[in-house]
Amino acid sequence: MGDQLFFSGKGPRIAIVAGEASGDLLGSALIKALLERFPDAQFSGVCGPKMLALGARTIEPMETLAVGGIVEVVKHLPTLLKLRKRLIRSITAEKPDLFIGIDAPDFNIGLAKRLKKAGVATVHYVSPSIWAWRPERIKQIRKAVSHILLILPFEEKIYQQEKIPATYVGHPLADLMPIAANQNQMREVLSVANKDSVVAILPGSRQREVRAMAEVFVKTALLLAESNPKIVLLVPLITRETRTIFESEIWRLNAQHLNWRLMFGHAHEAMIASDAILLASGTAALEAMLAKRPVVVAYKISPLTYKIVKRKFLLPYVSLPNVIAGRFLVPEFLQDEAKPENLAQALNNFLQDKVLAAEIASVFTQQHQRLQCNAAQSAANAVTKLLPRVWQC
């Protein structure tokens, strides 16, 4: 990969940096909406496969930024700092019309601060979770962004109080996923019998996450199969590397006799077809909510990272369905609590209690409706207003 952004010809020039699979989804939806307004618009920076498919260009694979956890980031710090310097040098030299940082706040907020100081208008898409921990970050956000795009409804009040320009745009996933998903139809697509009990298992999008969660998730599946030997286990995985990690754990734990369906992608389809979902905390928890299926959340990070982060928690829960509802709807098992016995028990509660599952689905439907705001178009509206006047005519 080269050091320079790729801008040529006419049209708005937008530098854009996304940090992981969820950022690639947000970025691609925004790029598509902007291209409808500005067919000659150019996008260059750090982009994922969905963004690249729309013509964006990247100077570095997006995977470089897909690092989570304090200890894990420290290990990759030299690479990340080198990439940030390359981007600052390239963007300040090219002087694009706008910079958009998508999520990855520890990387993008610092980058935006330098670019704003150099005279580049900056947008950050997705607020850091200042309502959950590290609220002091809002001071850095104020210095770094010209405008921030918010995907959760309660965040707008926070930024209004701080007098930081912000727009609540909703969440693109809420626009993509149907309010009423047809489970039977999806099972037919995936060749799953309607009479089967089905659990979707999502161990994460990053290799580090899958390594951390694979063993406990496979052991959980073994426990579930003790009471229901025919249970179908749908496991969407994003890359060959993550599939290899998970599949290796299946064989290591002698669980290959279970009814596994390992899939490349198709996470939404797997969730909709399921009776319950087990996943690693993250954007997938929101997707499970939008699929209207009962979900159990688990997560493991390095003990040192967890010790540091836990002291700064402002809320008693971490998964987005609980955060949006403002109460516990979804069972969460973090660190030492993420044991196969706990996870299997929570999943069996949902599988055996159809009334409880229906109540959860009803609440999730209400939350879905709150998030459904035509996010890509709303975000594109806000971005368009920040472009130079020549492009707004």
C-alpha cells in the first residue's frame, strides 16, 4: 500500500477511515447515499471490502485498525501510530473537502484533532460510549470534530448539553433489517427444518475475539446438546482465518459430532432463523435485537484490560440492547462469569420458555422502531451541509 490518498478528477474529495466490520457497513451505506447525490465523489483512506466495492480506495487494510482492548492496543501501538502519521501527512497534503472517521475512536478522534487543527473539516460517525465509561473523552471530541453523527437516540441530549454540533441519524442496521422477520422463510433458505431447535453462535469478527471465545462457546454447545442432541448450531464467520480458529476448537474438544453449520457471513440470516443467540459482545448484540431473538452475551478480554476498564464503568451493563432499554433485558456474562454452564443455562431458559421469548421480541420491536430513521440518508444530509458551498449547489 502507498502513503498517498487516491484523488483525481472532479467531485467532492472525502478522506474516510473505518476501523472494523461494523465501520465498513456504516461507511458503505454512507458512501452509497453520497454517491446518489454526487456521482463523481471520491473516497480514500482506510476502508473495508464493502466500501471498496463502491469505489473507495485504501492505503492500508482495515484489519490494521481492528484491535480491541487496552493491552492489545499497546502491543500494536507502533503500527497504529505509524499509520496515523501516514494519514495525517497524506490528508494535510491533499487537503480533501472533508474527513470522516467511522467509529475506532481511540484512533480516529486523535487523527481528527490533528486534521481539524490543519484546517480540514472533520466528521466523526458513531459516538464513543462516553455514557458507559471514560466520560472525560468528550473534551477531546469537542477539540476534534466539526460535527458528530450519532446512532443511539439518547446520545443527542449529551452533545446538546456540551454544545457540540451533533445529529442523531439512527442506525443503518435498523433500516436494513425488517421489523417483522419471517423465521420459517429464513429456515427454508438455510435448509433448516421448522421443528428443529436452532441456536446461532457468533464468536466475534476479529481473530482475537474468536480465539478468546471459541472454547467456551463450543463447550456451551456440548452442554446444550446433552438435553437436545439434534439442536442445530449456526455459526456465521467473517473470514477464513476466523473459521479455521473456530473449526479447530470443535475438533480439539471432540465436538464434531454436533449439528454444526459453519457459514461464511450471513449473520443476519442465521439470527433470524434461530430460536436463541449466543454471541460475543459488540455490534452483533444490536443485530440480535433487530432480529427479535433472545440473546445471551458473553465476552472475555485480557485480565489487565478488564481490570482497568471495569473501574471506569458508569453503567451496570455493556450490551447495546440493555443500554438502549436502560435496563437488563439481555443476560451478560463477562470474564470469569462467561462459563459454559452459565451460558447454556441462560440459553435453555429462552429455548424452553416461549412466553419469555415473545416478551423479549416485543420489547426489541419497539427498540427497532426507535432506531429506524433512514440513517444513511440522514447522515448524508448532515455531511452534505459540511462540504464546501460549491458542492451544495
